[in-house]
Amino acid sequence: MFLQLTLSGVSQGAIYALIALSLTVVYRSTTIVSFGHGDFVMAGAFLTYVLVVAIGIAFLPASLIAIVAMFLLGVAFSRGLIGPIRGGPHVGLALMSISFGFTLRGIARTVWGREVLPMPRVFDIDPIFIGSVVITGDALFIISIVAVLLVVFFTVLHFTDIGKMVQAVYQSERGARLIGIDVERFHNFSWGLGAALGAVAGVLIAPISLLHPDLGASFLIKGFAAMTLGGFGSLAGAVLGGLLLGVAEQYSGAYIDTTLIDITAYLLIIAVLLIRPRGLFGRKVVVKV
Amino acid sequence: MTSLLKVEGLSVHFSGLKALDDVSFELEAGQVRAVIGPNGAGKTTLFNAISGYARPTAGSVLLEDTEIVHCSPHLIAEKGLRRTFQNGGLFAALTVLENVMTGLHTQTPGTFFDVLLGRRKAVEAEIEIREKARDLLKLMSMDHMADTPAGDLSGGQQRIVEIVRTVASEPPVLLLDEPAVGLSPVARQQMMEIIKRLSGEKGVGILLIEHAVELVMAAADRILVMAAGARISEGTPEEIRSDKAVLEAYLGHA
Amino acid sequence: MQTSTGTLSKRRRIFWLVPLIALALPLLTNPYTQFIANAMLIYTLVTLGFSVVIGNLGQLAFANTAFFGIGAYASAIASTNLGLPWLATVPLAGLAGAFGGFLASAAALRGIRLYYLAIVTMAFGELMRWFYTHTGVLTGGTDGLPVSRERDFGLALTSDTVQFYVFLIITCLLVAGTVNLLRSRIGRAIIAVRENEIATASLGIPTSQIIVTAFMWSGFIVGIAGAMFALHTGRVFPESFGLTQLIVNFAMVLVGGLGSVAGAVLGAVALTALPEYVRAFPGMEEIFFGVIVMVVLLVMPKGLASLLARVSPIFQQRYHRD
Ligand SMILES: Nc1ncnc2c1ncn2[C@@H]1O[C@H](COP(=O)(O)OP(=O)(O)OP(=O)(O)O)[C@@H](O)[C@H]1O
Ligand SMILES: [Mg+2]
């Protein structure tokens, strides 16, 4: 029972980890929190759905197209809407991302109405039995895709020249500018990457859950909870926070009350911020007089 | 005669770094005491520790014989010790007049409900401090700027308005953190005049951080020299001028 | 100089013309437009309360929707479960909202600011919504909770016209109170905290108390707006207080102009009326609000109030300067 719960927690948490990571990618490079990110996830899932169901493309190419499209949308958002107000107050930046997401949601609703859409199953991987633990095909699929993605992501970040450049910008934007890095382009790229990673999460949930235009909101909050738990701005923290949140939801649902699954994330956010605001890996912020 | 401000064995350690180490001195009414020392000497930290912004690891601060070392900044300010900030602390979006009025906040009568319900008491108090703030600006010949947002002032004007705001409530003790930094030579001279006037005419006890040695020598009654968190010398300007240890430590770092 | 501020405050009296003209409004409306007009009054308060916290105090707190819901449910619970007359539920809702404001300010006082505050207050709002859904005994769960408009002190709130006059009085009182606060030393201290919290404390101003005051006043007026909302719709549902409500409120604050009282009124009136035209099509309302906020952010970041400020200095607002 305990192992089984942990496993489904990890599988669910892998999605949260991905969303938290995509939020962190944007936050680390631009210091903006993308409040519309849940809708990027939703848009990724919907695009995949349209391509598969309405146009009839196979799942794999469809999802690739959706991810690339979301990357481009992220870049366009950064250039057209965030760029002009970048120096302005935080309220404006937060609002810009909220309203963009809100618009995406509206578009999804205009096209699909108020229905809830199930996507036909695209693959059937047989479950694996290890002792009394069942690993479902879906869990296997999600965990392995996310694992591969994370390995690629962190390898690129730590062992390639591009990764070193990214880290340099994280360290000091001014310094990066001095050595000739185009910081604006880097911001645009980060929004693109963030949107694309969010879309991957959308693609992963599309075949296994019911799709509706509002699905983004809850994922956004889960992403925030994971980020907060792991420590705002820490990439590894975001991943770990996501996994922990997934597992925590399963435990609280099974051992306390199933309705608690929905609010584990909220309670976690409030608890972490009140007890240890910097989370597990975040840096302490010092205000100097 | 007991002194206005008595600092004893004050220390602030930041995880190993002795930003301020065992500093003691006294300040009397009408006295200007300069605090000098190279960058990073701990001068601002001393101000922060006295005014409640940094938690001292040891020591005591007596303001008119009351221990204030563990009070919060706003309580210390209310007790009559006010300060300015090295980087400037004006409220850019408020007008010059409103900035000075915030300096009179604690002296404005009227509770939350008086204000909310627009009771006469609150309305009159508001008019009164508005006039008072205007008069204070007039004293410094800044009244023509009263309705300008503070953020639109020049650096020098901002420094002056910040001082007007800080002394508006007539605190007996004033801490000025590099009030003349970035000012033109003429404006610096004016600033020193203002400082002398405050101590001479109003009897304010003033602690003054200032890098320009010639100004310090002219304005201060006594000087405290710091380096690496510690006090290395103390005395009248003449004594400091001839102190070998000061020259060495100061010029060695600067 | 002296005279300029004197005449300014005299000129401000013309603002009382607005509610005076509004008195005649029910003569011009049909039941549908009257219903919308009542909603405008509700949203005026919601927007104003939100604006005090994010505009004047400068805190990125999204708990506004939570205060709105708390007020609405407080009113409905007092009405249905306690059997109180509707008029008595209104101040109760205000107090409940103020308590919500107190909780939100506790987070800000713990040093949780900026995005952290946005996230924690968002979580607070969603938690409240979960609470409405899952404590059916108290809140009616997803079926909602009715609020009685019949019980009265000789005044039934069933007619929209009567409702309008009652709402108009409440709104005017609260707007006037807010103006009094913002133009006082408390209002100056609120802006001072936004501009430089450290320097504010150095003037002897208890910054924590100022933050709590701003949040609680915001909670109070939005809580009362919540009660008005409950009375307006007759039944409250958890879904009314979700993220959609949040962005609608946000849009109103922004379109009107952050931190401006006149802006709050304008934003609420404009954005309550306009979307009525698109409400029939699913999704159009969201696109409408989303696009409008984005456009305002890009071309008129200080909102409609900045247009008014060009006409007369009485509309001058004290928001972030560029
Ligand atoms: N909050 C803090 N945390 C850690 N270290 C600090 C903190 N505040 C100051 N310091 C350190 O304490 C030392 C003294 O700093 P302080 O600002 O007091 O110097 P100062 O004499 O005012 O210098 P300056 O002339 O440049 O203003 C410096 O090394 C500084 O980095
Ligand atoms: Mg200093």
C-alpha cells in the first residue's frame, strides 16, 4: 500500500516537477513569475488533442508540433507583451501573464465550449507487477519521459557551453551583458523554453485525463507549491518539490481524507512560507539598510 | 550632567564578520560628533545598531537614560532618535510637502476612526501639520518645491528635504548618514551650515557620518574614528588631526 | 500655494454630484439594466478595496477574491443559519472580510512579499473555495447557500430599485471613508510603506500597524461588497470566488488606474457594463478581459484615471512613477 502510494505520487509528482521546472526556468532568467503558466499547460494539451482527434495526426508527431508551437508562442509573448513593460512594476508583469493565460483559456472555451473532452488512448503499455506493487503503463510512460527530459536538461545546463552561458546570466545579468550575451534574446528564449516545458506536461496529461479549459489553474498552483517547497528559483528544488508534493498528496489522500488531495498544495504553500520561506534549497534574501 | 545618548560596548557580528566591535561613546545636547573611517569600517552598521535596524550582539544604548537597544526602529524614532539614510530615504511618489508631513505622523492627533469619519479633530490636525510642514520648508527655502513629487528633485534638494522631514518632529538626537554625499561644493557648505544651525540653535545632538575630512573638521565638536568595526581613536578635531594611528589606519585603507 | 490646496479640497466636493445624479438613474433603467447598475456599485467597492492594497500599499496580494467570498458567505450564513435580517448581515460580512484581511496581512508581516505574497494569498483564496465546497452543513456545498432578502426593518430588498438605493448609500459611505483615510496621515503612511518601508519606520511610523490597517480596511469594504453580492444574486456559490473573479477584479483596478479612487469607480463601471455584450458566447468574456488588460498595460499603464488627471489635478494619483 505504502509503496503503491509512493509510486503513484511520484508519477503525479513528475508532472508537477515539470511544471515547477518550467516556471523556474522563466523565473531564474527574467525574475518574473509566470502566472499564466497553467494555461500554457492547458494549451499544450489542447493543441495535442486537436491535432490527434480533429486532424488525425499520430500522437507522437502531434505532440512534437504542439511543443514547438508553444515554444514559439512563449517567445512571441515575451517579445510582444513582456518586453515593452519589463522595467515596470511587478503588478503589471504579474497581470500581463495572468491575462495572457486568461485569453488562451477563453480561446480554448470558444472553440470547445463547456464540454469536457476525453482523448482516445494512444498507447497501451501493459502494467508491470513487482510483488504487490502495480506500475501502470501511464505511470511508467510519464516517469520515464520526465526522467529522460530532466537528465537532458541538467546535463545541458552543467556540461555544455550553452549551459555555462545560461548559468553566467543567472549569476549576473550585468556581467553577462558585458561579455556580449544578448540578454533580451535570452529572456525570450527562456519564455519559449518555459512554455515548451509546460506544454510537455500538457502533452503528458492529455491522454490520461479529461481536458477542459480550466485545467491550467490547478496545475499552476501545484507548480507554485512545488517551487515554494523546493525553494523559489532553485531548479533542482523545483523538481524535488514537485515529486514531494505528488507523494504528499497521495499520502494525505489515503491516510487522512481523500478530499485533502485537492488542498495539499495550498496547505503546503502556506505552511512552507510561514515556517521556512526559502524552502528546501532557496537562498535567503537579505534586505540591507 | 547626563548625556543625551550613551553607547556602551556596542557590537554587531554578522556570522563571523565583526561589522561593529565594542564601540563606546557619548553624545551631548548641542554637540556634533562625526563618525569617520574608510569604506566598510562599520559606520552605517553603528547607526543601524543604534536606531534599531541591526540587532546588536552585545552592548547597550541609552537614550536619555532609557535602554533602547532591543526596541524596534519605529519605537526608537518615536522616543526621539531619528536618522537619515546613506542612499536617501524620501518617498518619491509623495510631494515634498507630504514627505515632511510623514515626519510629523507621530505628532498628529486623531485615531483611525476620527480620520475615517472625517471628524473635526482629524481634519484640523491635518491642516495644522500641513501648515507646520510648509513653515519648515520655508525655513530651508524649499517651500517653492512643496507640491513637487520628491522623486523629481535634484540629489541635493532630496538630501535637504530628507533632513527637514527627519527633524520636523524636533527629535533631540539626529543621526545623519553621509548627508553631503554627491552634493556640489556649494551645497555641501550649505549642508554643514544646516547641521551647525540645528545643533547650535536647537540644541540637537548630532551624529554625523561624513567622508569629506575638511567638512568634518569644520563642523564637528568631537570625532570618532573607526576602522574594521572598531574604534581606533576619539577626540576633538585638533587631536584627531595629529593622531598618527588615525592617519595610518585611515590612509592605509582609503 | 496655500490657496491651491484649499480650492482643491473645495473642488473635490463636486464628486458628490456623481451619487446625486445616480439617484435619478432608476428612472432610466429597465429591470435588466438596473440589475447591472447594482452590480456596478458592488464592483466599485471590490475594486476600491483591491486598489488600496495593490495600488496604495503596493503589496502584490491576491486575497481580494477571498475577502469577497468570505463576505458573501458570512452574509448568507448569518441569514440562513442564524436567521438574521439582511441589514444585520452586512456589517457582519464587513467584519468577516476584515478578519480575512488580518490573516492576509499576517503573511505580509512575516516578511512574505512580492510573488511569495501573491502565491500565498492565491492559495488562501483557493483554500476558502475548497472550504465552501466541502463544508456543506454550513455553506450548502456546491448547491450554494441562499440569502434572504425578505426579512427586514420595514424594508425588503427584493426590488432592484430599492436595492439600488441601499447599495448606493453603502457605497457612498465607504468610498467617502476610504477617501478620508487615504487623504490623512494614515493614507500617506500607506504610500510611504510602499515607497520605502525602512525609511517609514525611521519616522516613528509603526509600519506593521499600517500594513494591517490597509489590509483590514480592504477586507472590510470588500467583505461588505460580498454581502451586497449575496443579496444581489440571492444565492452564493463557491465558483463565484475563483480565479476568474480575481482577474475580473484585477482588470477593473488596472483599467481604472492603480491606487486611484476615481479610477476604481470608473474601472468598475466600465468593466461591469461592457462584458454584458459578449457574455452570451462561451469564452468571449475571458478573451475580452484578457485582451483589455493586456492593451491597457501596454498603452495606458496608469489607467483611465490618468486621462482624468490631464483634465484636472483633483484626479492626480500617487502611483509608481516612471
Ligand atoms: N546586513 C548585513 N549582513 C552582513 N554583512 C553586513 C551587513 N551590513 C553590513 N555588513 C558588512 O559590515 C561591514 C561594515 O559595513 P558598513 O555599511 O557599516 O560600512 P560603512 O562604514 O558604512 O561603509 P561606507 O563608508 O561604504 O558606507 C561591511 O563589510 C559590510 O559588508
Ligand atoms: Mg555606510
